[in-house]
Amino acid sequence: MNVLAFIPDRSESSKVLPLKAEEEAVFPFGLGQKGLHECAEKNYGDMSALTGFVLANIEPKSAILWVKQYKFVQEHGRALPSGVELFNNKKSHWMHVVVSKPIDALWAIEEGLKSSALDLVIGEVEEADFTATRRLKLASERYGVPVVLLMPHTREGISACDARWRINSQPSAFNSYDAKALGSPCWRVVLERCRSAPSRAGEAFNLEYDDEALSLRVAPYVATGSVAPQEISSVKGQTEKIRQNG
């Protein structure tokens, strides 16, 4: 059964429109708007920061397919609906698919790209070689549906992606209402490669998410060295965790 058939087709006005060259050369370089983007953890445990970064940048108008490998669900939990709404206030339809193997995830992502019902496909996949990413890129370009891959800290090697991001969490911003409380989520993001703006590769951004304005504050700078990884305590003894998106 084709479950995608039960989601109404997007109208012509809601379909993804081509980005101008100048739009592709500025932050976020077409992320969630065009082509194939890879977002990878900097360290193990940064998947929640990675998820928050992606959700803060996408602007879907209709329906989103989210494909997950079960391994990611076991290790990082499921995205909490209220957390997704925090970063994306638009009334979009979300469809979640969980599979066991990377090859099944890649197949589901590619099939989703072929559907005119979707605005975006998000895929949590353990690995994808050049051939697999090339197939996804071509499908994205052919059908006009962008795709974002959420990948582990082990992600390296060649890829056909339009851009690759490396994300890690940072201490939250200062809370002006309560100095002892958590503030807005903050991330450090490195643009490792970018086809539309190759000269920007290696550039890093300190990001703070404003949950009132539903926007990012960006402070760009060129990364000149490594940053000591933030310690992230693991949660043990839970049968299923909930991803906190930040």
C-alpha cells in the first residue's frame, strides 16, 4: 500500500521553487530548500543538537517524511512532537517511518523524493556511500523535493551532497529571567563542504535559537582550530528515550 497516496498533492504554489545563485551562497546555503544536505554529529551524543539545528532551518509548507533507522531510535530516542513544534510553528503533516537497515532507509528516502505530496524528506541513516548519495541528489533535483540526512559522528568520506554540516551542542544562552535556569539552545556548526559556495567551506557559526521570534541568531567566524568537546551525560536504564532537540 502506498501510504503517501493518502496525503494530498501540493498545489503549484507550494512546490519547491529554484533558489537564486545568491540565495544558495548565504546561510543556510539551501538547507531544507534544495538538493541534498548532510548534517553529522561532531561527537557522539550531539544528535539532539543536530536535530534542533535542522528543525530551526527548514520551512515546509505541506508534508514531511521522516525516515529513521531503528538504531537511532534506540540510541537517541524519538523526536518529541512538542519539541518539533517549538522549532517549527507551521501546521505541516509529519509522517514517520522506522526501518532496520541503512539500505531500507535509503530506499524509503528515495521513494519519498518521488512523491509530489512531500515538501521535504528527512533521513536518519547510519551510512551512505557515494553511489547512494548520488541517487538521492539526482532524485531530489528531478522531483524538486529537498532531502536532509541526519548522520552519526563517524560520517566521513566522499559524497555527492550539496553541503555537509558538522554540529555540536554548546552551553545554553543566559536566561535573563532566571540566571539559574536554562536559556535558549546554542550550537556550533561547521560547514565542511558546500558546492554552491566552495569558498565558505570550513566556516563555522555560533548559533542561538530564539524561540520567541522562531529564528536563529548567527555569528559567523572562520574556524582556526579544534574546540574541546562538551561532555554529554548518557541516560541509562530507559527502554525508550525522548530526544530533547537541543
